[in-house]
Amino acid sequence: MPDIEVSNQLFTQAAMLMFVGMGFVFAFLGLLIVVIRYFISPLAKRFPDKVTTTTTNISNNQDTAVIAAITGAINNYRKKHK
């Protein structure tokens, strides 16, 4: 019987350690979310990322040629790998 009591005590200690560890991680992550939300977010509003716009000078014929080539490659792949 002493082995069962020792095992029970060890299991209880292990469970308590697990829950304390999980609680610590939960509290740390919650604090991290609060810090990011309330301290970093105003900085992001004050210094926003620059939005870059890119224009492409690809003609419509080149687009259709690329689409046709991709479609043909897909069809060939599907025929070979049925």
C-alpha cells in the first residue's frame, strides 16, 4: 500500500506543477497581448507602413499567352498522371 500512496502523491504533485506551469504560460501570453495591443498599436498608427503601388506594363496579348501556356501545361500534366 505505501507504493500506491507515494504514486498518488507524486501524481498530485505532477498535476499541480502542470497546472501552475500552464497558468504561468497563460498569464504571460495574456500580458504579451495586452502589451502589444496598448503599447505597440499606437506606434503603428503613428508610423504607418508606406503603401506602394506598382503598375505593370504587360500587354493583354502577353497575359493571354501566359494563361494559354499554363493551361496547356496543366492539361498535359493531367493526361500523363491519370
